[in-house]
Amino acid sequence: MWVKFRISSIAIFVLIASTFQISAQAAVKLGDTCKILNEKKNAKGQSLICTKKGKKLVWSASRVSSKKNPAPPTEPVAVTPTTAIEIPDPALTDSSTFAPISSCKLGLLGNNSDLYTGFPRNQKYVAATGDRKAVVLFVDFEDLPADSKAIPEWKNNQVPFAENAFDVMSFGKYRLKYELVEKYYRLPSKWREFVKNEAGNAEGSTPALAMNHQKLISETVAVTNPDVDFSRFDFINIVTPGSTPKVEGGASGGGGFNVDGKNSFLAISGPIDEYLNDANKKNWLAHETGHILGLIHIYDFRQRQGAWDLMGNVFGNHDIYGWNKLFLSWVEDSQVACLPTNLTNESVHLITPIGSKDSGKKLVMVPISQSQILVVESRRSNSLDSIDANTEGVLLYKVDVSVPDGRGTISILSNPGKTGRDRRGNEVVLGTLKVGESTEHAGYVFKYIKRGTAGDFLSVKKS
């Protein structure tokens, strides 16, 4: 009995439970009312949830996200940037292997230093170092009255630019000040008496007639002497009105007088129409003063100009070449690596930018004949040469002291196809090398090894 009873109880329990489960499932279906908000149940394999519709609670289909459980967030992985491999500074060649500086100071050929460059600098030119002064005088004529724009043009443009340019170019070694006498002096002779009938303009410039600068200087000195102590000045500047026909101004000399211990003067003289109202010619006075110092026109006027040096291209970059700075003693002999012509081993140098006051070597020079020398310098942006990073670099050029003014005394050799535009829009040769680039000339290979904070590393070797 006991066994039978137990079996019967189990059977009855299973039967009741099964009946209850079926009955409960049958009682819940989609849309039916429910009692507990958000309660969840399964009905015939369908997930239901108790939701509120209006004022009633009903069973609705439960929306189960189809997305898999997202992976737990991971800690960010720190990425170490790739560090560029720093190329060590190369070992520099000892200066004991250099040739004497006299080997690189090519001598003047002929006796006309106004047309050719070369050492030593002629003593007739004004001093190029120290505290110096020049006087500026404004004159007019009975048949050509003064232009009131002349004094403002010199005060606001010509003089400030020139004074700053020479201070920067000379590394502070040439501190030139121009003193303006702010009045117009009437000369006794008429303007037409100073004008010659032949052309006097430099090749490549606007056609103009020549001027009798000797007569102009003598008369100006005589008329202005009561107001001016000429013993205080290295040279004079005489400013005349613009004229028709156009007359050529520029650097010249005049004498035949005896005033304040002076019987001659180098002078810059001529009309203002060469530069008045032209922002691109604010360097006119600086250029002409360069001639008073003994510098010549360095490029070939018949060909495409280089981008460097206001003595070559007045519309290009202003700072002058290192050759000219050596000529004027602004670059010192100790700042030049003069290489021997019998160079056997690779020679490595650090050259500081030619436009900076930084000490150290400024030039690497290799004489290749009695009249020709190869020169390397570093060009970087400064207050006179506002150039971009692509233009900065090492520059190789040749100086030929046998070539006269305006015929290409200096020619750029490195990267001649690298060009730009000057302030007038003319195509000009930049020629600078980038790091890793090299150029070969006259049996020598020049390679720009590395750019450093202090300057540029250069290698020179026989090809």
C-alpha cells in the first residue's frame, strides 16, 4: 500500500503541475491586460513585456537587441612616436690644411677698379668700417625748380633703408649715418648746362642722358659751404629734381675746390625720378653707396639675373655676397677656409649664414686659376633677405676678376635650374642646394651634408 500510494501521489502532482503550466501559458497572450508594469513573460516562445497603453497595462512584444554584448573597453595603448635618427655632426677638417688667405684674395687685373673687382681695395674709395657720416644736399635750378617730395623721400625711405642695410650687412662694423640739410639750394647755372648730349645710363637700365657730375659737385659745394662743415663727412649726396629728358644719376667723383680741408669728394648725385614713388627702389641709395665703397655690378646684364646681392639685382634679395663682404673687410680673413688647389682628401666645414652676426667660418673658397675662384656660403632668411625654407641652403658661385662690371663677374653654379621671382616679377636664379644635394665644378664636388643650428656642414673633394 505504501508503495502504491507514493506512486499515485507523484503522478497526481505531475499531472496537476502540468495542467497549471499549460493553463498559465494559455492565459497570457499579446494584447491581454497585465498587472505589473515591465513584467516579462514567455508565451509560446514569444517574449512579452507589460507596457502601458493609454490608461491600461497590456502585454506587448519585448524588443530584444540583436546586438551582441559589446566587448569590455580596453585600456588605450600608448603609441611611441618614431624618433628620427639624428645624424651626428661630421668631424671638421683642421685649419692647418688650409692655404694662406692670400691665395684666395685674387688680385685686381688692370688699373680700373671702377669696372673690376679684386684685392687690394683701392684707397680712393671711402672707408667701409667704423662710425661714418655722409651729407645729403638738395639743389634746384632756375629752369628746373625743386620737387617738394625729395626731402620726404630721403627722410622716410632712402636713408632709413641704407643705414639699416649697411649695419646688417657689415655685422655692425660699418655704422654709416646720413645727415640731411633740409632746404633747397638754387645753383647759379641752369639745369640744361649740366646735361650732356650723349647717353650716360648703365647697360640694362632706362635710357638716359649723361650728367656733368664734376660741375654739379663743384657748384653744390660752393653754394652750400656757408651752412655745411664738409670736414665732417666721408662723401656727399646731391639730390636734383626729376627731368625731361631723363638724366642718369649715380656714383661719381668731383674736385677742383678747396673747402674745409677737402679738395675732392666721391659723390652720389642725380634726379629723384629714378626711385621716387617706387617702393621697389627704396634701396637705390644703398646700391649707389656700394659703388662709393668700391663695389661693381656683379651680374651679366644680358642674361637672367641671380636672386642675390643688391649690387647685382636691385629687385632681388638685398644682402650682398660673401665675396663682397670679404672685399670690404666685413668678413675677416680668419672666417675664410681657403682650400689648396692640390686638395687630396675630403675637406669638411661648418659655415655660418652669410647674413648673420654669428662667428665662425663664413666662406669656403677654392681658387681655380689666377682670375677665378669658387666660393661657397650659406644663405638663410634675415631682415634683408626674407626667404622661405625651400630657398635657404648652401650656394656655390664663381668670381672671375677678369670680367668687367655688368658682364658677369659673379655667376651662380649650384642648381642653376632652381629659380624664383624678384620683386618686379622677373625670373631669377636661386641656385641653393638642399641637404643631401651636391654640385660639381672644375674638378671639385661640393656636397651639403647637414643643416645645423649654427650653420651648414659642407664637404669638398676632388671629383
